[in-house]
Amino acid sequence: MFKSLRDKLANWRKKAEAEVESEEEAAPPAAATKRAPPGPSAKVIGDSGRKLKEQKLEEILYDLEIALLESDVAFPVAKEIVDTLAEDLQGKRVSREVSVEQGVEAALRDAITKAMTVPTIDLFEIIKGHPKPVIIMFVGVNGTGKTTTIAKLAYHIQKRGYTAVVAAADTFRAGAIEQLEKHAEAIGFKLIKHEAGSDPAAVAYDAVEHARARKRDVVLIDTAGRMQTNTNLMDQMKKIKRVAEPDLVFYIGDALAGNDAIEQAKQFNEAVGLDGIVLTKIDADAKGGAALSIAHTIGKPVVFVSVGQGYGDIRRFNVSWMVDRLLSAEEKEA
């Protein structure tokens, strides 16, 4: 994952090490002593220590911007990261308490973290404090794994001791209803369904009424996958939202879609208003640009990521976890 960025980052670090200049007398080298990684509060960039030559900093930052773009990071996001990094490093010094590599990476980590950080959503705090039921509507294009992801979230919710009702409101595709029937049998959630071809908004309405009558905790509304350019289907999605009045609308995006996922999320956000993002196939994502860009671009948080095929293979999104995966030299297990 993120191999292109890691490879170029390695080259960038080498350049940084080669271009260090010291305006102090060099201390005797401790070649045999390996520096420990800086702690979370370590001041690695500041006014004392070793300095990157200013005439080479622009070249280093250009290389990093290209690496980010090749990792499918949206151009405005890549530019902001690089501009933030330039501001952090311009005229600054790398502490002698760490290697230059560690200092440069610390600055890069901070810049990426800032770009990815937006106010998040704690779903279980919402469920805990909200009148029953919490209604969540899921939208997205075809092929993102939306129905399977909803089943994973139902499993996750029930594992935490809450009850879940799922609305099979993707009535355009009979296979989606059958798929949810199998998930309901395996997991044990209540499935509300109508016949294929029926009104999706009616299915959503019945699911909400069922949950209210029986005091269920959460309603998860599956909707038909649709391209954001299909006006009729987008209007149908707006109707479901009017009828069901969801508390949250989550966009389910395919991490492999790269910049396409970002543009799709923008269109759905304009159409129905998104509250959060669930990214699927993050375990197979070769570049990672969607995870890095999507929250920043639309100003909405990535709430969950799907990291495998099993029901338990979904986790709350954590910025530090994603940055670690992005910058680690070794592939990390999800």
C-alpha cells in the first residue's frame, strides 16, 4: 500500500540528509549509536540544530508533491500538504536529538495529519444519547460494496449490544435483497423488505416505523447504487431522505477509485448532504489517495474503513493509523 509514496519519500529523505548544512561546530559523530525515535511531544523542528539548504528545499518539496499526486491524492490537497510542509521547514532547523530523516518525517506527518483532520463522528455516542431509533441512510455508486458494508456495520452495532433494523431499499436489484436476506440470517438483524421493483421510499418508511414501534436502536437504510450523473436515481434518493428523515447520511466509497471517489462524494454531498464517509477495500488500496483526500475535500469525516471480507473487518477510522500506513517503510497489517 502507498508503495509509490514510500519509495519517493525514501529518496526525499536521502536528499534531505545530503543537503543538511550546519552553522554550528559539528559534535563528534556517534556512528555506533542509533538514535531513538522522537517521542510524541519531542520538538524536532525549531530554531536550533541542523538546517536544510534553502536552495534545495524547493526541489525536495516538488518531488514530494509529485509523489502525492501519483498516489492519487487530489491536487488541492497535495498542494496544501506541501505548502504546510514548506512553511514548517523554511528557515527552520532539525533538532540534533533526532536524525534528519526523523525530523523531516515528523514535519511531513504533521502536514498530512492536518490535511486529513476534520471533526469526527462517534457513532456509538450518538446511538447512546439519541432517541430511538438512530436512522442512517447509505448512498454511493455501484460496485463499492455498499450492501456488504451495511451488514458489517449491523454486525458491529449488535456486537456492542444495540439492536439493528436494515431496510432493503435497493429494490432495483433483486440480488441486493437476496444478499441482505443471507446477511440477516447470518447476523440476526431484522430485515424490512418489499418485492423487487417496489418503491424504495416505502421500504425505508416501513423500516423506520417498525423500529419505532419496537424501540429498536438503529435503522440502516440500503439504497440502490447509482452514478452521481443519473438524475432520476438521484431524485429517488432525495425522496428516500425526505420520507425517512435520517439522522445521518453516509457515503460508501471505494478506496480503489482514487480521485473518482472524491468527485463522486462531492456530487452526493451536493445532492443530499453527507455527514460521513465509509471507505471500502482499504486493505487492497494500492495508493491511498482517496483516504487522504476525501475528508479534506468535502469537509466530512471518514467514520469507518472496511479492511477485509469478514463481518468483523470494519473499524473506526483513525487519522494516526492511516498516516502510519501511509509513511511506514513496511506494509502494516490492518
